[in-house]
Amino acid sequence: MRRLYFLLPGTTSKFACGGLWAELKTLRLTQQVCSAEVVTYRQREKDHLWLDDLLNTDDTNRALDDVIFVMCWGFDVAKLAPKLKSLNAIYHAHSVGYGFNLSSSVPIITVSRNTLGYWGQRSPHALLYYLPNEISDKFHDYQGDRDIDVLVQARKSSRYLMKQLIPALQDRCNVKIVDSYVEDLEGLFNRAKVYLYDSAEYWAVQGVTEGFGLQPMEAMACGCQVFSSINHGLSDYLDPAFNCYKIAGYSQEFDLQRILKVIHSEKKLALAPSILEEYRSENIINRLQVILDDLNEFFDRKQSYQSDIPDLNYWQIMKLRSKRIFTKFSKKLKN
């Protein structure tokens, strides 16, 4: 089985974000299946390989035939893909909306079904796989007392949440706002009755999508009642009225009354254990084994076959649409 090189711009605090932590977590899980390590390309780091050094070796193609490069940083993929054109490369897709296209020779692994559907349309002739992010076993319900009525993380939260709903809630219940990194997030979720998450506005401004949405699922795994937006990757597992509540529901007063009702109610919504199991490490490692076996077979055989399926590009779509219009017009003339 080929070694995997996970391409990251860097791993220091300069690049810290949910996407980096998720990718490093995937790397650690991959290391339980095959050899894998980080390769950086924007910031040279002493503990990691440097991409340009690898690409500047003599007879690069032969030297790297037993390697698969994993692109993941959406903003950089359009520049990285041409560099790796003659090598074995895949894209580990989190968010979408970056605007680039990929050759059908680049398999795509997605972290959500929402992203899978996007690439199923945008790159219909590439190999596609689904590999969700991991929810660690440390996120579980302690079955203890909960002294926080409402918990919200300021980052990614909408103006409505921070400027309207939270101030109204603060007059009626105990609200905790988190605006910095929390080491023991699972402990905090186990202290909260309700968790609020509203990221639709944030991602609309960013111009890309919520790739997965870890926090609502982590909160649900810890027994929190979740009020959340249902944008993009969140729609993979959130089911309003069955395992969560939709935030920003028509009016502030309606939201306020629903949240207060949940705080004081014995009725609890819960994420089905079968859904949560899909995101635990055991299932992800099993899926990784199958996906990596498939990828290795593809790269073993890729050079023996000609890519001969017509691209579904802009001009092809325009041609097919024109043909459809012409056919309809011809039928009308005959009638």
C-alpha cells in the first residue's frame, strides 16, 4: 500500500483552524492503516518534509510512484493540482465553493454527503468516496448536573445570535459565551443544557460552505439540546424536531420561547446511537481501509488506460443545451 503525504500549508498556530485539526486527526487515523505523514508547502518546518524538496528530486515520477499526495486546503488546490499532475494525487474535500475544477484522474474523498453531492455533479467522472470526520469517544454524556442553561461559541455565530437573541436570553437564564480556545470542550458541553450554533451567515460571507460542522454533533454526543442552522454539511446529520431544533426560526420571540421551553422541559431530543457510530474512529478506520485499497488499485492501473469519457465542462453543457432546444424547436415545426 502506498504511503500518504498529507499536504498542509503549515501546522503552527498561524494556520490553526477547524480544518487543520480535522486533517491532522484524519492523518492519525490513516496511520493505523498505512504509512502517512505531513508535507508542508508554504511554511518550512523542521519536523516535516517540504514539498518542493520532494518534487525537485531526480526522476521525480519514479521516486514518488509509491506515494499518494493528499490535497486538502481548498484555497490552494488550484495551484497544487497542476504541480502534481503526473503524480498520484487525491483531494480530501471539506468545504466547497472555491470555484476550481479537477481532472478525472484526481479521486476525491469528501467529509460530508453534502460535499459528495457537489463533486458528484462538478467532477462526475472522478472516483468519489465518503469519509466523515471523527467524533472522539471523549464526547459522551456524563449524565451529570448541568449548571449552564445556554452555551454559545462566538466564532462563526451570526449577528442575530450575538446582538439580538443572546442579550434577550441573558435577561432570563444563565448564558455562557465562549470566545477563546477551550481545552476541555467535552466537559463544557456536559455542563450545558442547550447549545446554540448559527453559522449560515458566516459561511455566506466567506463564500464557501460549512464542510462538516463538528461542534453541534459533539454537543449532541454530550447530551446537549442543540439549536442550529442547517446549512451545507450540517444537513448530513441534523434532523430538526427529531434530534435538534432549527435556530433563527422566523422571529426572535419565537426562538426565545422555544429555547426557554427546552431548558425547563423533561423532554429531550437525542442523536440516534446508529448515527453517532458512523462518526466514531472504528467505523472511519474500516472505511479508510476500503477506500485506500480502492485508490491503490486505481493508481496501479491508471497508466494502462486512456481517459476517454468526455468532460462535462461549460462548452459541453452549452452544446447539449443547444441540441435540446433545437430538437424541441424541430418537433414544434413538424407538428
